[in-house]
Amino acid sequence: MGRPSISARRILVQALSILGLAAGYFAAGKFGLSLALVNTSTTAVWPPTGIALAALLLLGLRVWPGIAIGAFLVNLTTTGDLGSSVGIAVGNTLEAIVGAHLVNKFANGSRAFERPQDVLKFAFFAALLGTVVSATIGTISLALAGLAAAGSMGAIWLTWWLGDASGAIVVAPVLLTWTHSDLRAQSSRLIERVALLAAVVLTGLLLFGGGEPLSLSRDPVAFLSFPVLIWAAYRFGPRETTAVLLIVAIIADWGTLHGFGPFARSDQNESLLLLQAFMGVAAVTSEMLAAAVLDRKRAEATVRTAEQRLRAVAEESARLREEFLSIATHELRTPLSGLRGYLQLAGQSLDRGQHNRVREGFQSALRQSDRLAALIAQLLDASQMQAGTLVIEPVTTDVSELVARSVEAERLGKESHRWVVEIASDLRASLDPIRFEQVVVNLLENAMKFTPAGGTIIVRLTGDGAEVRLEISDQGIGITRDRIDRIFERFYRAHDDRGLAGLGLGLYIARQIVQHHDGEIGVTSEPGHGSTFTVTVPRTMAEVARPTTEPVREQGVRTGRVLVVDDDPDIRALVAEVLRDAGISVASAKDGEEALAEAARIRPDVILLDKLMPGMDGTKFALVYRAAGKAAPIIAFCAARDAPQWAAAIGAVSYIGKPFDVKDLERLVLEQLPAIA
């Protein structure tokens, strides 16, 4: 025979659960009815309510037939009356279903004893409210069957309800809390646990055992049981507290039935009712305390975990900051040292009359300044990306033309590598051409840096109906598997151990730019055989956005007056020299207030305006200058990372960032000056 199917096993498990619940309910019910005093079917001690409630909360409402079967059999074998047994079984089943549903909905289900507010809700919905169903239906069933006299209906209902409530609040919590128990945790503080158990038994015997004067005198000293309940709640938790309550309840029930303890009366049923009322109050109080202690410990653990995580984050941040400062200091000082050295060398060449070496020194200094500017630009880009302020201005772009232009620019004058370039024509995408070119150039420069002289660099651009795909492959040292997953992280340098230059920002910036275009960037690599970087972006069939035609400017020589506003005297002097060489009259000011006075004096045709200056800054100057009705165009001239946005905010006609190219500066200024025919 084959193995039973999953559905068959599920049916078998459910059937066994129902039968087990019915057997447990029946056994507990027979014990409870053995203590029936006011009526053969009514007792102040009814553990089955707790068993039924716990079963439905732990196993689900689907096992309710077990309650019905157990309740029917225990009453049928007690009274022999079929009608009342059916009615009582219906009431007991509905009691458990209603109680479990309300606890699941409002009191955190089977974990109701982990928070004090849930304990209170459990007591209200399960012990006080749900038990009304069984007590009412059961009492009516006994009356209809002639098993209860009309004059005893009130006593029967109260006894039934209190017995069920006590079972719900004393028995169910033990089953629920110990089902979720971690047995390994119970082995801790074993000596204290044994001491607690001894104290519980001793307290129970002292109050209800009958061998001591306290249990014989029947004085109202039940409050002496509270210390052991508080001990269990405060030092251990809900599991131990519910167990202590059950032990105390068993000893107290036995002693009270034998006439011992503070609740013993001549009427045994009255004695049990008083005891169950006390045990209900003691149970709710101690279980709420235990839950509050557990809640506090859980909150403390959460706080400790959060503190540990924050500490780890702070330590990692400090480590990354120190690592970044070390890398940045090294990488920025290297081109700065070269720049300074070549300029000094050029100066010495002039002093010695070696004019042929001056040009070489200046060209080398320019290369180092370009490298320094690129590093600073990377830092600014990374900062913008971290702050979420990176500006992307997508337009429909001919990617084929952009990639071809970038490859040609990188290959120009560099014959140390072989190039294989395969670019499909007319591939278009909606992207920011300047930012995307930054990605392409970064990948090309990486390929050139890692490919040895004579090696091959492969550039492929392909496209299908959905995307444009760029692949750039090198024949470099490759990337090991343990490093490839981190290659796009900020400040991560996969080949740091080889002493290769770089801030570890290029690929991070490339990924951010690609993701801002809803694209993807990835890498495959084999150590010793090179790497292939792949970039994909969504393809579009829209027409390429061509720049609007610039209006034809007046021909002739351009001249005029320019006001340079900058707090750095060397920058002011440099700009003045560049513009005067172009035949332009130049005045300067070190801050906004001085610039206002100078503007009133010379009436400039163009203003070059820095942003950050002591006293009146560029923003304030632009506001005051415009308010005075002046109309000279302003060119934003600053090193801030938000130069384009700031230029737009102050109404500038254009902007140029620092460091700047002198030719670009001259061109921008001349474009705004009036022409002389």
C-alpha cells in the first residue's frame, strides 16, 4: 500500500484531535460533577471550560465537535436524560466557540497572557461573558427536563456560571502558557524554582490543609497566598504564575470541601462559590502582573537590541568615515601634489630661461587639475545621491550617437589598447544625456585602467523592442566572487590591495544614475580574464529631442563692463586677468554690499556672482539688486553642488561652476555682452 495522501493525514490528525479533546473533556467533567452540590449537573468546579477554550485557541475552531461529544457523554452518563444532555452540550460548545472567537479577535488569541491588557480582555470575554452562554442554556435545559426546581434556578445559574468562569481563568491559562513554553528556559534558576514550589505547597497547606491552626480557625487570611503569587509573577512570568495558581486552587478546593480554610462554611456549595470568586480575582491580578513583567522585559530586550544595533551602526559609520577620510585625503593630495609640483617646475623653467619646458609643465598641471576636479565632482555627486537631491532631466536621446561619441573621445590619442566597437544604430532612450554619458565614460575608463597595454576592450550596444543594452568588457585582472557583490557599494574598492587609485565612488554613482533611469547595471567577471559590465535602460521609439536653434546674435566685437563679485581675492584677480585679455572692462567686489555700491557706480553689463560670501551673500545681493530695478544679466559663479538650481532661483541667465575652464568663462561672458558693429 502507498503512503496516505496529505488530505487523508490531515483528516486523521483532526479526528484524533477531536477524540482526544472529547476524552479529556469527559474525564475532567466527571471530576467536576463529582463535586456537584446544588444539582447533579451543576458544580462550582468545572475544569472542562478551560480545556475547551484552550483547545479551540490552540487547535482552531474546527475541533469543536470534541467539546460537544465530551459534554454530551458526561451529562448523559450522569443524569441519563437525553434532552438535557443535548441542551447542555450545545451550551458548553457555544460557550467555548464564543469565548475563543472573542479572545482571538480582541485579546491576542493563544498569547493572551503576554500583555496585561490582553489578560484583562481574556478575563472579560472568556471568563465573564462567554460563560453566560453555557450557564443560561444549561439552566434552561435542566428546567425543561424537570431536573431543577423553579426555586433553585438562581442558585444553579450562579454556581454554573462561577464554576465555568473559574475553569476559564485558572485552567485555560496553564494550558495556553505551557504550550508555548521553552523547556530549556525552565531549567534556569532551578534552585529558586524548587524553593517557589515548596513555598506554594507550604502556603496551600498552611491555609487549607487542616493540620495548622490557620486552616482550622477559618480566619479571613486568604491574602497570605499573595506573596507566592507575586514571587512567581515578578521573578518568573506567566507560565510559572499559572502553574502556581493551579496548585493553590487544587489544594484550596480540597481543603474547602473538607471544611478547612478561610472560605469554609456550613453550606459546601457556598464555600466553593466564595473560593472560586477569590481564585478568579487572585488569578486575574497575578496573571496581569506576570504579563506586565514579561512586557517590561520584552521592551527592555527591544531597547537593548536597538541600542546594540545603533552602537554597531555608529561604529561602522565611524569606521567608514575614517576609511573615507584616509582614502579621500590620499586621492585628493595626489593630484594636488602633482599640480603644485608642475607649477613650481614651470616657474623654475621660466627663471632658468628654459621656455621649452614651461608648456610641458603647464600641460601636466592642467591634467592634474582635471583629475582633482573629477574627484571633487564625484564627492559632490555621491553627496547629492545620499541626500536624495540628484537632479535627472531625461529627454529622448540617441544612445548610439552618445556611446559612439564617448568611445571616440576616450580613444583619442590613446593607442595602447585594441578596441572592438559594435554599436547598433538609432537606439533611443529617455535619459539625461549628461548623466548617462558620465556612466559610459566611467565604465570605459575602468576598462582602460584595468586592461594591460595591448589588451582588447570590447564595447557593444544592442537593442530589442524593450530595452537598450550596453556591454563594456576588459581583459583586466577581474573581480573575485567574494568582492563582486560589493563592487557597487559606496567607497568600496575591489582592488584596494593593489594600490590602484580611486575613491571607490565611480561605480556607486554609475549604479545610482542607472537606477534613476529605471535601468539596471551588473557585472560578470572571471579572475585573471577580465570583467564585463552591462547596463540596460528602457528603450523608446519617440523622436530624439534636438536642442532648439539659438537666435543669431549680432555680429561684431563684443565689449562692456563686467562686475566680478567673489570673496576670494585670487579668484577675483584670475577672472579679471582672463576677461581683460579679452578686451573687457572689469571691476570687482568682495561681498554683496560692496557689489551694490560698485554696480551703482559703473552700471555693469554683466555680473559674475558667487553664492557663499561673508556679510551679504549672493542670494541676498540678487534680491536687493533686482528690487532696485537693475537689469544687468547675472551669471552664477560658485562651487556649490546645487549651482544649477541656485542659478535658476536667483534668475541668472547661466552658471559656471568652480573649478572652471577659462575659455568657457570667457565665452559665457561674451555671449551676454552687447555687440559693437
